[in-house]
Amino acid sequence: CLEMMINKPINIRADVTNDNLVGKSHMWGAPDLPADMPYPYVMVQTEDGEEYPEPLPFVAQIRLADIAHLDAEGLLPHTGMLYVFAAIDYFLGNDTPLETPMHGEPGDLVKVLYSEEEEGLEPYELHWEGTDESVFMPPMALQFTCDDSDDYSARMLGLPFHDEVADEFPNHVVLFQIEEDDRVDLRFFDCGSYYILARPDDLRRRDFNRIYTSLFTY
């Protein structure tokens, strides 16, 4: 699974399930956070100058032991949990005050968090105002492969699939690539992919703050 001394991309397939996914790898749903890890919020300013915190949409959590055998270059820890949050609600068809960062540094609008903890995790509870209804959609179970299939919901590691993204961000690898999915009404304009990128050396140093985004559309 090596290509030019960089991992071959890990294909991630998300499947609808009735299984309990607490503490397991999944997309969507609620993140299972350690007690000492705060949920990421973004401060939003209203037209009258007031501010309020808006929760950053949760995308996925990866139990890193699940992909350790596919990460021969050791770009990520092989234990613990990796969490991906990104302001992509607009592309899910939701009203949102958060503007999706298209290219470059995303600031507070994309967050990748790492925790060494794997046990005793609890789903974060967040409800629509005035209701007991969770804001999170049902979670999907994940399968990881390093084959050449084009059947994937997301990708990790490896070089960008699209040449335009690779040229825009040389010497970067894919930390997480989000693909369109009609099951959750996710579409990037007419057709596209959303990249979260990082330099390999930053990942080896466990620095998940220096990330970049690129929205590729056909």
C-alpha cells in the first residue's frame, strides 16, 4: 500500500446500520468525545453586532487502530481517535450562518482533533432549540480498504486524486476527503469532492492545526 513513499489512499465506505457505533469509527451521527475534550464551536456575529456560538458540523470519527495496518508510513497515530468537523452544512441543504471555506486555510471552520482515549467515550448531546430532537443525523458504519475501488464515501492519506488539487497543494497529503452522498443529501455544487489536506511532516508531529481545504468541482 505504498506509492512514492506515501501511503496509497485509504478508501472509506460508509454504510447504513442499526449497530451501536459508540466508540467505533463512523461518519455523521454524534461524536463520542472524551470528557475533557470540548465540542468545537464558531463565534458568529449578528447584524446588530452581537455574537453567539454556533456548533461546527461533525463529519466523522476514526478509531485509528482500524486503519493502522493501512498506514505503513506512520503518518497518523495507530491508537486513539481522530475527529473531523467541517462547516459543510450548506452542501447538506441546511440553513447555516457558517460559510464553507473553499480553498486555503479554513481557520475555525474546519477542525481535526486527536485524542489518545479510546474507552469510556460518550456521544455528545446537542438538540434543536426547544426540543429533545438531536441535531445529528444517524451514524454510518465505516469500512476501510486500500484497493482500487471507486466505491467510497471518503478517503484518507495518500496524494490528492485530482491533479488540480495536487498542483494547488504540492507536498500535501489527504487528511480527509469527503465525497458526495445522496443518502444524506450531500452534494458539492453540480459534482465535486471536499479535501482537507496537511503536510506529512506535520502529521508525523501530530500537529493537526496546520490544515488546508480545497473544494474540487467538475
